[in-house]
Amino acid sequence: MKAPCSKLMGLWRDDRGAAAVEFAMVAPAAIMLLAGIVSLSLMLLSIGNMHYAVEAAARCASAMPTVCDSPSATVAYANSRYSGALITPVFTSGAAACGNKVDAVATFTLDVGLFRQSVPLSASSCFP
């Protein structure tokens, strides 16, 4: 009678395969965390590039009137300065009380594996 009981106790103490089970429990969360970090990094890259593009275009409209002589030329200049990822922002240009103003809007889809969220992005710059 002791032999089957000792085999059963031996199975409780057997730790072979424990690392595989622990990895199977942790891997989905780790992969979603990694995907979220990559997606958030791309969103931050895009918003930073949008800010750079609107600032450069507003400066161009004020300081380089031969290059950015019209609102459409200023928008084209902003598009040439933008080098973000996964989105194409819409630039607008015009005169304002503060000087030459350039705006940009876009929507970024933040993707974290099972979860997707649309995030509106905007940037604005005015140069006297």
C-alpha cells in the first residue's frame, strides 16, 4: 500500500516543466507590454515630428517668404518636414494675430495586442 502513495507524493514534488508553465502564464502579458511600448514610442515619435513640422513651416512663412509665399506652399513645406510613422497629418496654414500660424491634426491608433484605441494628435505653432 505504500508504493502507490509514495509515487503520488513524488509527483507533487516533481518540478520538471515548471518553467514552461510559468512562461506560458507570463508570456502573453510580456508580449502585450512590449507591443504597447513599441506603439507608444511610435506615437511619441509622430507627435514630436508633427511639432517640428509645424514650427518649421511657421518659421518658413515668416522668415523665408520666397519659399513659403502662400498657404499652400507653407503646407507643402510642412509635409516635406514631417517624417513620422504610421500616420499622415493634415496641415493648415494661415495668418493670425500672432503672425503666421500652422496647425496639424491626425489620429493615431494605439495598438496593444488585444486593445486598440484611437488617439487624436494635434500640433500648432505661430511665428511672428
